[in-house]
Amino acid sequence: MQLLMFYLLGLGAVVAALIMVTNKRPVRAAMSLIATMSFLAGLYVLLDAHLIAALQLIVYAGAIMVLFLFVIMLLNIEEKEGRLAGSALLWQMIAIAVVGLVFVLMVSVVKLSDNVVPLGEAAALFGTTRAVGKMLFTEYLLPFEIASVLLLAAIVGAVILAKRRIDDSDQ
Amino acid sequence: MEQVMSTINLSAIYPEIILTCFSLLILLMQSFSTPRFKEYYGYVSLVGVLAALAFVVMEPSSFFAQTVVYSFNDMWVVDNYARFFKLIFLLGTGLTILISMKYLEDEAMQYGEYFALILFATIGMMIMASAGELITLFLGLELMSLSLYVLAGYTRVRMVSNEAALKYFILGSFATGFLLYGIALIYGSTGTTSIRAVAASVGKYGLYSPGLVMGMAMLVVAFGFKAALVPFHMWTPDVYEGAPAPITAFMSAGPKAAAFAAFARVFMEGLPALQMEWTWLIWIMAALTMTIGNVIALVQDNIKRMLAYSSIAHAGYVLVAFLAAGELGISSVLYYLLTYTFMNIGAFAIITALSGRGEPRVFVRDYQGLGFQHPFAAVAMSLFLFSLAGIPPTGGFMGKFYIFSAAVKEGYIGLAVIGVVNSVVSVYYYLRVTVAMYMEEPSSVREAEAAAPIFSPALVIAIFISAYGVLSLGLFPSSYVAIVKQSFLALQ
């Protein structure tokens, strides 16, 4: 049952992602990205990571995608018609083929190898808000704090690059 | 070797805490003080860098005591290896700040955020050097990269600067994807992200899983991108050309060293079992990096672009020493990166002074006749270029000497030969600038007069510090070698 769910969700995520990159209309692409995110949330549930699954839905599929759609509508991006030139298309085909081949190769070798570290049993509370919170503030305290500095740097950077005026008066 | 274990040990991250506080202080000063104080932001950040430097040198004990402190559940390592790299980063940052102060004023750029972002990038690099765990490493790398993306595009009015930032951002994010995927694969194969635990797990289960090898390959891509190694170097010339000159100086020294710091720690400490796999990979990359960097640099007219290709080539030399590994190899990596910081930032200091407002004068022809009009600038530039070319008695010569002798000693004779040939080839394009300065007439007198370099006291200090570093590393290498050897021992 779990395996079936995994294949269904995985297939859904891949198909939605493919629709996203091949679709020429920005809004449709954004909608399929939402679908991809939701399928991924399902995969997280299968992995017992309930909090991450919920966050995935709320933050990615919810907040960030709404922002995407707003930006697309505000900028009023039109559907771009255009065909790739022959050589570019050829290169793209070759690139896709190579990437696909590498992927198939990867999956097969990983599946064939029996040489893996034995899996431990997940703790009873694994993936709950409580467990994740506890981990964040004890074991992973340092990365957690570094992440806060990282976000601050990102905010400062975004403001600097997007601010309208660059003169001394507003310093 | 004394080992101190504890879960949370704040004193281990004092330098990073200090730098964070100073960058916050600058951001707050910007909001609450009058514009009159804006020229002090540079000095404030300099004080922060010096304070952090003092803590790196003193905490937890003297350099020669070989103390290794693990804290935050093994996520943070303070050993001599990390401390030496932090010295290099802080040195590069300090010099960059000195170069930047007058430049910002001339280009009428925002002050506060500039210095705050430079400090943020430095914190990121220091995290990379000290990270004992892959997630921490990733966060440090992202902190560094994000700050650099913004700094590359800091002169928003110039198109090349925007292009540099965008290119760097898109390609850099892609490289980050590789890093994360690599970490995920390693985690998937070993069940841990701690570098020491990865090594232990690989050793315990005699692990030789394809997932692990693929994870390693992805890490090579990610670190290769950050250190600008061929074939992941495509972004370098455009970004170095487009970014403001002081930022190019900054990017070419610290972040590159940080990438090598993390690279060496992950591969030598975490994945030594896979040495067979990565040796040939790095052999090819080193040979390509040296050759392609030097050959393309031969035909560059833009001096920033030329130094971008030269920095690719220098990363190749460092990679040779990296491959030689062992005591001699790693200590020559450290020695070379220290020398490179001095000579490259020194050269960029002169470029900054000469480039003029909006950086129009960055071509080799703009250096014609400089030797007669501005002897100080020309002498200093020649010194740094000689050092980059590896001509005695400069630090660049000693650095290359150590690298190639390490390579020969470890049996990489072919690679050493390629390296020496390359370094002979590189003399041509470094000397071309010197020849222009001393043996060619400026195309017109008026142009030469307009090209007066802008020397501020801070910039002259930076040039003197760099020149002192280059010369003392070349003339009195033994004291530096003693320190470098101490730093290597800590990686065991």
C-alpha cells in the first residue's frame, strides 16, 4: 500500500513538474508547480515527516505560489510564441537524453547495490512538531542560528537590489 | 593533541558572533545616524574584523598548542586548520574594506549595506572553514554566496554589474542544488551528515555504495563551481569583470579559499575511503584548470578579465597541492592561498585606484607609460604581477615552489610538469602589463593626465600591507611555514 502510494505520488510529482517546464503559459506553469508541491507534501507524509508536509503545503503551495501568481498577473506576462532553432532543439534533445540516461543509470545502480547502512527504526514521535522543535533548539541549534543570519543577509540584499532610489538623501 | 568536548561552547564561535554584531551595528547606525557619519562605517567594520582576528588568534589557546575544540554536537570544529583559513578570510576582508572606502565615495554608492554584506560573506566563509557537519557547511556556503551575489551587482547603474549579479546568481543557485543533492545522497548512504560520522560509517560498514560515490561527485561539482575550477569556471570572467573592482578583489581571495577549505575538510576527513575515486577526477580538473585559465588569459585586453582567468589558473595550482595531500600538500595549499590573498588583492587595489569613476580605465593600454607618471603605482603593480607570475623573490615563487615540490614528492610528476609549463606561459601576460607600464608611451598625453590614480590613505595602507606580505612570504618563508605546518597537523 505504501509502495503504491509512493509510486502514485512520485509519478504525479514528475508529471506535474514536466507540465510546468513545458507549458508556455506562465499561469498554467505556476498552477502545475502547485501540484508538484502538493505531491511532494504527500511524499513527506509517507516519510513520516508530518510537520514538513504541513509546512510544504502552507508555505510553498500556499504563500509562495500565491506570490508567484500575483507577480505574474501584475507583470502581465504574455504568452511567448516562438520556436527553437533546429540546432538549439537538437542540443536540447541531446541534453534531455543525457540527463535521462544518467538518471536511469543512477536509479539502477542504487537499486542494485545491496551495500547500505542498516536502517534504524524511526522514533515514535519522529516528524511531529514537538520532535522537530526539540531537534532544532538542541542538536541543530547552530545551523538554526546561522539560518537566521542567512535570512537577514538575504533581506538586506533584496532591499539593496530592489530599492527604487540610489542617492544619499535616504541614507 | 588535546581535545575538548562539549555540547554548547559559545567561546568557539566568538569571532563569528563578533562579526555578526558588527554587521548589525552598521545596519543600525545607517538607520539612526545622520549621513555625516557614513564614512565611518568602513572603520567600524574594520574594528569588527580586527576584533574577530584577535579572537581567532587567541581562542581557545595559542596556535602551537594544537587544541581542537568540538562543540554544538560536533557541528563546529575549531582546529588550527580552520583558524588559519579564518586568518586568510579576515585578512582578505580587512584589505577589501581598506580598498573600498574611497571607491564607494567616488562611485556614490550606498555605504552601510555594503560593509554589512562584506561582513556577512566573511561569516559565511568562516562557517565553511569550521563546519564539522554538512548542513552547517551548506548554510555557511549559502550565506557567503548570497552576500556575494548582491555585492557583484552593487553598482546598480552599470549594466555589466547587473549582468554579473544575475549570471552569478542563476549559475550559483544551480551549483547549490548540486551541493544539496550531494549531501542528500551522502546522508542517504551513511545515515548521517556529520563529517566525522560519515568517515566512521564508511569505515565501519566498509561502504562502497554507488549513492555515496555519486554524492561525492556532486560535491566536486559544487565546490568546483565555488572555487572556479574548469569545467565549472564559465561564470568567472563575466562576474569578475562586471563586479565593482574591490568586490572582485574580495571574491578572488576569500570565497575561493573558503571553497578549498570546505573541499579539503569534506574529502580528506569525511571521504578518505573514496580517495581512489576522486584522485583521477581531480588530476584531470587540475590539469585543465591550469591550462585553460592561462591560455585564455593570454589574449585578454581587459585587465579585470585577465586576472579572472589568472585566478582560474591559480585555483588549478592549488588543486595540484590539494591532490598531493599529505602534510606537504595541505600546508602548501595554505601557504599558497595566503600568498594569493596578498598578491591578488594588492593588484586589485592598484586597479581600483586607476580605474576611475565608473571604471572606464581597466584595459592594458590604460597602463601605458604609468611607470613614468606614477612610479609608486607602477612599482607596486609590478611587484604583485611578478608575484602572480611566480618570479623570485616574491611569495608567489615560494608558494609555487612548495606546491610543485609537494606534487613531485607524492608522485604526481606529470601534473607538476604541466604546472611549471603553465606558469612559464603565464609570465607572458603578467609581463605584458609591466611592459606597457615601463616601455610604452601613452597614446595621448591628455589621456594620461586624466588617468591620475586616486590614492586614498586607506588604499595606500592596503597596498603597503599586501606588498609587505608578498615580500616577507618570499624572503622569509620559514616562519610562515612553521605556522602552516601546525595548521596542517590539526586536520588529522
